[in-house]
Amino acid sequence: MKTALLEAKSVSKFFGFPALLNVDIQVNQGERFGLIGPNGSGKTTFINVITGVLPTDGGVVIFDGKDITTLQCYRRARLGIARTFQIPKPFISMSIMDNLTIPLRFAAHARDSNLSIEDEAMKILRLIGIESKANAMPGDLTQIDMRKLELAKALALSPKLLLLDEVMAGLSSGEVDDLLIILRNLNEQGITMLMIEHIMRAVMSFCERIVVLNAGIKIAEGGPDEILNNKEVEKAYLGE
Amino acid sequence: MKKSFFLPAIAIIALGILLPQFVKVSYFYFAGYIVLQFMILATAWNLLGGYVGYVNFGVGGFFVIGAYTSAVMLLFLKSNIIIAMLAAGILSGALGFGVGYLTIRLRGIFFAIATLALSIIIQMVIVNWHWLGGANGLYIFRPEPFPPFSDYLEFLFALMLFVAFLSVMLVRYIEKSWIGKCFIAIRDTEEASECMGVPTFRLKLLATTLSGFMMGVAGAPFPYYITYLEPYSAMDLLITVNSLAMPLVGGTAHWLGPVIGAILLGGAQQIVSVTISSEWNLLIIGIVLIAFVILAPEGIIGLIQRRRS
Amino acid sequence: MFELVINAIVAGILLGGFYAAITLGLSVSFGMLDVVNIAHPGFIILGGYGVWLLNTSLGLDPVLAGLILSPLFFFIGIGVYLVFYNSFEKRGADSLRGLVFFFGVLFLIEVTLILTFGVDYRLVRAFWIGKSIEVGFVGISLRLFIPFLVGVILTVVLYLFFSRTFLGMITRGVAQDSTAVRLMGANPILAKTIAFGLSIATTSIAGALLISIGPVEPGLGREFIGRVFAVTVLAGMGSISGTLIAAIILGVAESLTATLGGPAWGMAVSFGILLIVLGVKPSGLFRR
């Protein structure tokens, strides 16, 4: 029986033009969900509205049964909604490990009280594979390590829902596969995921259900095969 | 925390009481008071400017509010200096809260402009308010000194010493706590901090309020020190520039930075002002400020840390 | 009463032209280039003193003196921007440093002026200062009218520059997307440097107008900060035509308030408008 973890009902957002128009999206508990669409179709705006960075101009957002439409961003994070940023935004004045102590402090689920915050941070870094860089500064990291740090920070919140905004952009084929394995494992441990991606093979192999946005409007919804064969989707990406 | 607080606290109080027994040069307390005053102001500025990244260009305004609030308490309500300091701090803190609240959703520059505007408005209000003495100012007579102090100035010095100690310890505590880490996170990237669960609005408001509070407290004993208080005696621009320059010279990332900056820059100014005019003094501070912000933005502490690694 | 109000409105419009002249440079540096130049009013005061020197020693008309000084100020602006760019923007330093830098510049200008000229007020003389034209019951003081004219002309000139010339359009483009500008083969840094130089060049002319309208002393700069930022923000960041309109709105609001409520309230108007606009308008003003 599928229970909805996230329900966006008729969500709209205007910046003079409609960035999102009456978008209905439901993400179920434990699901691997994909959100795709051409550039400027509103995907990142959707994440911004869900996390509370931007207020809605219409519609309702329900998380885990609770109406969070007007809830402040930091409270949503503490409820268990975590996100990565398209352009990584690390805390540049702190070491990699210290970067994790902030979200750890506000983690949604109670932390394992036997472990200190530093130990928990190391645990997550090990999971992601960057524990060797624990004392390095974000300025010294490679692109992929920055992406991994973004992911680690999001995980430190002990999220129920993880929103991934183009976390694979610019990575090599091997790096994409590495990341997909990590994400698969996390999903199996119970974290629901919503992935925004342009790398189609990643989306198609990873996601169970996909929604396609174009110019702020939902134009298709279904499994990977349905989406691949959908004429509307093809038109949206390739133009008329 | 407790051990590292009470022992030094007692030592500082003892120092304040014992020094006058050995150092009889009045000028020492006269100059020392100012250095300590700036230590508090610089520390207060850095809490908001260095840690959170919000620049206050109206430090003079907060200081003047503290001084006048205290003067009113001392002159008209006959209260003692401690109550006056609290009242001054509360009023300045409320101002800090107000300015913060109005500008909190905006970019840092608008907070900076708001503080500038505030200091100009405060000066205008005081100059035009006759009950506060207006441009003619207020005369305040120092009370009689009480043992072990033979001069009230010695007591003021000891008081400032203790208050400076408290301020620095408070900021040091904050720096090392999770609040301090969150401040730095907000300065680094406010958006990501919010998404990581940091209550950015509340913490920014805490910083502006606390910073304002400390600035007001720093200004409270000033009426007794200067004995003739008028709107320009607080020399608004000098106060603001010093409160910026000292943390920048000492180092904005560490609680010791404003302390070092206050001692070095404040001490230098006391020596210089006996030899050169106050305008040249201002010029030198301005040049030092710009030089440090361009060449050594991490201040002296930053330079030392870089030498080490 | 009616006559009083009309006169106040007319004076406000003329004042608005003057406010446009002092703000246009900031619309470029802060509005378009996103440089937190709070020293802008300081440069205007500096320009005012420069004009005073030329006026008292050579008898030059203030506006003419302002124009003569503008190439010098252009190069000063380029120098300041190069220091700013190389010390802060290039290194990606947080805006705190840039802000403190410009505050330091503002402060240095004020102190240097105090040391050089003292704190007394300075005035200039020109054939048009002190005369006025009567149109019915409305008195138009030339002391306000000439600055108004100059402000309008300056607006037109800058508007044409940024919309018709290649360099101007590059600068507008840089404000939005420097990568695209680079792809066009143009150097965005050069464009920004020249634009900033231009913004400071306007300050000598603005300074000429300032000292014509009223006496000047070194500390005056800080009083104008509220006005110039209020106009820049009300205009919509970087809009040249918007600057003139916003400046006139501020001028009229201030004039009416000063006439009906007293001069002290006039200055508070700019801060009030700033607060209201910041409270209501979201774009370009929020933290990145």
C-alpha cells in the first residue's frame, strides 16, 4: 500500500511569468522519483518551493501528512526534507567534517546518543567515500568530492526525503555509476528520493516513476518506458 | 566553562582594585578607560560583522544612545551606575533588534545603510531635544570615590575592565558554541544554512540585538568619564571607524582579534593624540583600515596563523 | 495655501533633477555593476570642493568646472575600481570586505577634506545663482533650475550611452551574464572598469550642482547616502530612466514634507521611502 510522503497539490509560482502552474506531484514513501524537463521548465523552482526557500503563489504542500505550505525553510529541514544544490554551497570557512556538524545538530531523527557528533560525521563521510578529506577545506576539493560533500551534508540531516538537484552534472560515466550505487543503498535503507537530472541513463535506470515538466506545467507522468515513448516529452526536449 | 570563568573573573576584579594602589599616574586610567571602551565596542562589532557578516556603520549611534540613556538615569532618576548600564544596554539592544528586524530579509548592504541612517537620525534627535540638553549638552558630576579607590576615575577604569572581560568572555563562549558555528555558516552561505536547519532569521536577530546591547553598555559609564556630554563629544565617526578598524587589524575570525586591535590601535591613538591633532589621528586610522582590509584582511591573528602553517 | 503647495511641488521637481544627477553614478556602480560603493556621496563632496577651488581661484562657472574635472574623476574611478576588483571581487571575498573598503574610502575623503579645507562651509558664485524666474505665482529659482537641467541632460546622455553604444550595451550585458559577454569577444572586466570610471566621472558634475544649490562641508556626504540609495532602489536597480523618475518622486515628497512639516522631516523622507520600498519590492534586493 503506497503512502504519500510528499504531496504538492496545484502548486504555482510566478516570477512575472509562470515558473510553475498548478503542478500536482506526489512522491510515495520509499520511492525513487524522477523530475525531468528541458532547461527552465521549473524543476529547481519546484525544489525551492518544497524546501521553503521560495513561498508558493498558490497550492498546498503536504509532507508526511502535515501541511507545510507556510512553514519556514529551516523547520522543513528539521522535519526531514534535505536537498543538494545544483551549484554546491559548502560552508567554505569550515573543514569538511565541520560542514557536517551543522546539519547533524538539526537532524530530523534523534542521533545515536552513543556517538559524538564528530563520530557521526565520520560515519557519513565514510559512507560517501570522502573520509580521507575530513580535515580538508571545501576550497581544496575536486568537483566530484564537492558533489559528495553536498550529499553528505544532506544525509547528515537524517532525512526522510532527499531532493537531489542535478547532483551528477559534469561527472564522468564511472563517477555517475559510483554515485548511483551509493544512492541505491541509501534508498534501500528507507530514504525516499526525488532526483532532478539531465543524464537520462541515470534517471531511467534509477527512477521508478518520473514526472516531466515543461514551461512550468506537468506534461507527463509514468514509468521510465512510458516516458521514453511519450511523444509530448520528445517534443518538449527536441522542439516542434 | 565554570572554572575557566570564575578564576579569571576574580583575577580581573582583583586587578582593578589593586592597580590603583601601585599605579598612581592618573593618565593611565584616563587612557586605559578609552582602550577598554573600544575593546568592548570592537568585540561587539565583530560579533555581528566578523562572525555573521553584517556590517554596522552606525556604532557611534548605539554608543550615544547608551551614553544618553545612562546620563538620564544618573542625572534625573538618580540611579546607580549598574542600573544605568543595564538600561543603556537594553535600549541599545532594542535598537539593534529593530534595525535587524527591518532589514533581515535584505542583503547586508541595506543593514549597513540602515545603521548609518540610524546614527544620523539619533544625532539629529539629540541635538534638537532640549530636555536632553540639545546642543548645549549635559553636565554630569562624578560621585565621591569610595574605598579602595581614591579617585572615581580609578573605579571607572576597574568597572570597564570587568565589563570588557565579561564581553570578551561572552563572545568567546559564543564563538566556540554551536551558535558561533551557525553564525559562520550564515556568513558563508545563508541559503544553504537555512536548508540545513539553521534558524537564520532568529540567529541574525540575536546577533544584532546582542551587539547593540554591548555597544550601549560600553557607552553607559561615559557620562561620568567625560563629565560634559554633548552630541558631538561622543565623536560618532571616530567611534565607528575605530570599531571597524580594531577587529580588522586584530583579526575578525577570532575573539582575540578585537582585543589585540583595541590594545594596539587604541594604545597607539592615545600616544599619538598627545602629539598630533585628532584629525591626523582620524586620517591614520582610515589609512590603517584600508591597508588592512586590502592587504591583510585576516588581521594580525590571520598573519600569525599563516606563519605557523 | 494652494500656491504654497504648487511652489513646493515645482521646487520638488527641480530638486528631483538634482537628485537624479547625484544618483545616476550609483545606478551604474551599484545598480548595474553590483559594486557596493557607499563612498559615492563622498566623491560628490570631493567634486564639490574641486569645483569650489576652480570657482574661487579661476572664476569658472561651477557647471563648467564640474565638466572640466570629470576626466580626472573618471581616472580616479578607474583606479578605485581596479583596487576593488583585484583585492576583493577577483578573489571572491565576501561583500563585507568590499563594503568596509568603500566605507574606508568615504571616511578618508571626509578626513582629507577636513584637513585640507577645515570644517567651514564653502560656497560658489555664478551668474545664475541668486536669480529666479516668475511664472505666474510660481517662483523658479535658477539655483535649482540649472541643476535640474543638468540632471536631465546627464540622464539622457547616460541613457543613450547604455542603450546605443557598443560599450554601453556590453556593460548592460555584463551586469546580467558575463560569460555571454566573453563569448562575444568583449572583455567584461574592461567594460566594468570603464563603467565604474564613468560613475565617478558623474560625481564631479554632481558635486558642482551640490555646491551651487547650497553650502558644502566635509561631513555632508553621509547625509546624502540615504537619498542616493533610496532613489537607486526606488528606480529599480540599474535603470537610468527610472533614476530620473524616482529622483523626482523623492524630490517632490521631500519638498512637500519640508514645506508642510518642517525641514528636519525632509531628510527623514528619503529613509522612509527606502524602508517602504525595501519592505515591498523584492527584486534585486534580496540576499543572493
